[in-house]
Amino acid sequence: MNGIILLNKRIGTTSYEALYPLKKYFSTSRVGHTGTLDKFASGLLIVLIGKYTRLSNYITSLDKEYIAEIEFGIETDTLDPNGRVINTTNYIPSLGELNLGIKSFIGEIEQVPPRFSSVHVKGNRAYKLALSGESFEIQARKINVYNIEILSYNVDFHILNLKINCSKGTYVRSLARDLACSLGSLAYVKNLERVKIGDFRLGNACFDCDLDKNSLISLESLNLFEVIYIDDNMIISIKNGAYVDVAINLDELKIFKSRNEEMLAVICGIGLSKYKYVIIF
């Protein structure tokens, strides 16, 4: 069985734990997600099943959109509500300061991931080193923040709601920390919801309790990739990994289908109109 599930992950489960019901329902262990959501966060998790798991790297690279609720005046060690409070301040930025401060975080910026994160440091996950009390540093990474929109700000309760459009690898927790720091304050992310990945939207996702056969999306139904129709005399060759002349750009995905709409393969451009097979069905 091959397909894509748009899953609405619940608060309190890890992204890995969120896969358990799908593995059970579809009776397969060949299930994987395409971008971790923190345990305290909710929202869109794209799950790949069967041969579609080979598309993981391509879907992981898609841009993301988040709705974040940030509380100022408090910092936790995890930068989320599950952590231990390590510092407080009475200084809370004004709406005017936030509007100005946000501008410096739009574009290509360098960001240091949270100490409690899954990035690798010294061959270990950062969060494991943090839990052990070991001293370590995480190198800054280049990310892209395309837009930050203030949805609301309750200055009395120190709560800021943002919509953030960003590239893969962006940590909203770090963004909240750095924004607060730039304004002389402290902050952590109280709530986080991922609402969009590429053209995939949370509104089309289902909860694990609502799974049925109709939840499984086929690749061709998404209309995300160009379809190339293969003549009958080339089908066996394609299934054996033979190459045909195709105009394709670097990192572009295309689908090979037979004239009777049978899915044959997914290819990815590797430059100079050359490609590699990602999936052969």
C-alpha cells in the first residue's frame, strides 16, 4: 500500500508516536513523517506510506507556515511550556517595538537551534546532552523567514500571536527567544500549530481517530508534479530502470504514467536534463 496522509497531530504526542495508529490501521511498518513537530505543538504532519516514504527528503524541504502564541517576560530551558522556568523579567515590549523588531528577522538569517532539540552535536542529539547537564554549543544555521505577521497582541497578559512563513530547519522557539532578546526581554512559545507545508494545508488533514481508506491520498491526485505519459512499448523498460529523454530541471519531480493512467515511476532532476528514479512502482 502506497499513499500520503495529512495528519493533524495532537498536543502531547511526539511525531513518532503519532505514527502508531497509522501503522496499525494500514498494517504496515513502512510509515514515516516528513518533519518533526515538537511534543507541545499541534498541526499538520505529512505522513508517507509504503514506497512513498522515498519522497521524504523532497517533502521535508518544503516551506512551512506556523501560528505561534508567544508569552513575554518568562524564559524556560526548553523555550516551550513543558520546560523549567530559568529566568523572568518585568520588561515587556510594546506593540510598536515588536513591529520594528520583527523586521530584522525577515529574510535570510542565522539561527541557533534550541538546546532542547533533535539537532546533532558531538554525535548526539542536543536534547540528550542538555538533559545530562553537559556543556555544549550549537552552531548557527542559515534559514529563511519569508514573512511574520502579528495576528494579535495582549500587552496586559504579555501574549503575542504570530503567523510565520519560513523555510525548513526554522525553529519558532529560537525565533521567539531571539526576538525577545533583541528587545531586551524574554519569551517562550506557549502554543504552536503548523498550518501549512508547501501547498498542503491543515484544513485538509484528519485526526488519527478519523482514519479511513479515503484518508489515503495518491500522489497523482495532488496535481503537484507534471505527468509524462509513456508509450506501451517503453513500460517494461521504465520498470527496469531504463532512461528516456525528458526535459527536467534540477531537483524537479515528475511522474511517469502509462497511457491507461497506471503509475510507473517518480523521477527527480539531477541537472543537465538528467534524472534519477525516486520510486519505481
